[in-house]
Amino acid sequence: MSSPPPTTRRLAVLGLATMLASSLWSLLVPSAEAATIIDEWATVQPPAVPALKPATVDPKTTALLVLDIVPQTCNAERRPRCLATLPAIHGLLERARRAGMMVGYSLVPGSTAAAVLKEAAPVGGEPTVTSSADKFLGTDLEARLRARGIKTVITVGVAAQGAVLLTAEEAALRGFEVVVPVDGVSSDSPYAEQYLAWHMLNAPGVAGHVVLTRTDLVQF
């Protein structure tokens, strides 16, 4: 029996080497698909519960921002958890006003200041801005805060993963200190509120400028 031509032998050896290399690579490098967060979703454990901290602020340089407490976003059908935060928000508002603190409001497009739920309603012409989620975007919110010498903002309202997260985060990125009372923040689900708490304490450029607290722990 004649031997195969040299070219054929070289091709066979090359093919075998390629198969061996591919097999070795598959053993050393895990499949990219198996490593995605979607594949691992059910196995992810939440981080440890963060400790709430007291926050002492100067009312002269602090603004309380009440975000989107209007019927479109805070109601029994869509967000009953929002209605449950109203007593805490109302109590903080009363204390802030007695201390002479700046109070500002945000509205969703299509809403008005008159629509803000009565427990959190503005008084005496307190300023409002209207935007989607990030209340700094396309508004004069920063200019109003700077004009009053504000250095710290307290954010309460809805939604945790929307207006509260994006406005609080943007405030920190713009150089303000931020206080987030968790009993004054709500969303459609507890998970969104949990994510807000984690994000505020861990996001680059934001962590270190945020105090996660409760309304009764805010002192001024």
C-alpha cells in the first residue's frame, strides 16, 4: 500500500493540531454565554443591608426636593407604596419649613403644582421644575439652587429607580451633598427601592457624597 502524499500528511497533522488546540481552549476558557448575569440571575445574592446614618444639615444651605408626588405617579393602583411614604414626607416638610429651608418640587410633563397630593403640596409659591426623570435635565434647577447658596439636597419622592435615583445622582455629580431618607422614597416594587439604596452608596462619583438615612434621623 502506498503512503499518502506529503501534502496530504501535512494537512492531516495540521487538522489534528487544530482540533486539539480547540479542545484545550474550550477547557481553559469558559463559555461567554454561561457567564452572563442573565444566566446567573437566580444565584445572585443581595449585598448586606446598609446601615442608615443620621444626617445633620444646615437649613440655610440645604434644599428639600419633593419629586413627582402627583396622581399620575403616586396612586393606589400603580404605586401604593408611594402613598405609604406621605406621612414621613409631610413631617419632614413641616420641619423644613419651620427651619426656613428651601423647598422645591418636581413635576412630570402634563402636571401642575396644584396637582401635588395634599400631604406634600407646595405652599407660598415654592418653586417647581418639570422634566422626565432627571430633574436637572432641561430645567433651571441647578441655577435656582446655586442662587440660594445651596450645598446639600434632600431628595424624597417617586420613583426610586427614576426621578429619585437620577436626580440624586446628578446632584452628587454636580457637586452637591445628597441626603436620601429611605422612608420618603418609593417605587412600584421593593426591588427598585433596594437598588436605589445600593446604587447611591456604590456608584462611582456618587458614593461618598450621599447619606442614606430616615426622615426622623435628619436633623437641622
